[in-house]
Amino acid sequence: MLTYLIWGIGYGFAAAMQPGQFQAYLMAQTLRQGWRKTLPMIFAPLLSDGPVIVIVLLALSRLPVWWLQVLRFAGGLFALYLAAGTFRALRDFQPVQESPPSGERQNLFRAVLVNLLNPGPYLFWSLVTGPLLLAGWKVTPLYGIGLLAGFYVTIMVTLAGFIMLLSGSGKLGPRANRFLLGISGLALAAFGIFQIFSSL
């Protein structure tokens, strides 16, 4: 079980550190609302990957190739939508302030959507961790549980560290926050455009 736990930790760290839509979205939200409002979003992969794992392990191999292309296109459009919201926030930028409590649930929902509409988790689970999970589970379910536990605990801890590190940028002043917010918006737009063109 220790071997599968270590594999889960390693792959979880790699997945959390890989640049992508989700990381760019976390960056934008941290700079817009602060770490307290953004921190609950570390649970988004845990909430969104359940359906992803089921789809990948049970159905993805039986679906036509164009299905992944449709998903990639939809994810690209959603990333552009998030980028537009980031640029609107940049235009009307104000130093981080408390946002309405209702926004936390909405932000978590959007973070879950980012993962569900992003082909990255589907590819990751179909090519990397999915086969490993199945192999371990066939030996004993404990191996599979060890892999999943290591994977998701590491992802959440790493993402929390990422958010806290970004929140420290507030000490650099509003100009630094505006700059980083602009970078996150550009990153979201770039990911969206890339996904749309790669789906055609």
C-alpha cells in the first residue's frame, strides 16, 4: 500500500503544479477576493473528479474520439468566459476586500465547472492514474484507496500553499495585484483559445 500511497502523492503534486485553467482561475480569485474566499476552492478537484474517474474508467474508451474534442471546445469557451470576468475585475480593480458570503459557493461551483469542462483531468485519469488505480484495485482495494488518498490530500495541500503564496503578493501593493490579475486573465484567455483551436 505504501508504494501506491507514494505514487498518489507524487502524481497529486504534479497535477497541482501543472499550469492550467484551474490554477489560473485560483490565481485570479485569490487576487480579487483574498485567500479566505478562495481557499474552499481546493476541494473542487475532489468534487469534480468523481464523475471524471467514473466516466474515464467505465465509458471513455468506448466513446468516439470527437467526444473529447467537444469537451475541449466547451472548456475553451468556459475559460474565455472566466477570462472576460477577470478583465472586468481588472478594469474596476480595487484592493482586496470582503465579498458577500454567497459568492463563496458560486466560486466553488465555477471552480468545479473548470475541472469538469477541462480535458486535462480526463486525459490524466485515462492515461496516467486510471490504469494505476485499476491495477492496484485488482490486487486489493486498499491499494486503490491509498493511491486516491495520497493523490487528493497532496493536491489540496499544494493548492492551499499556492493560494497562500499568492495572497502574500498583496503586501507588494495594488499595482502588483493588478499586474498578477492581468497575467491570470491572459493565461485563462490563452488556455481557452488553445483549447478551442485544438478541438477543431
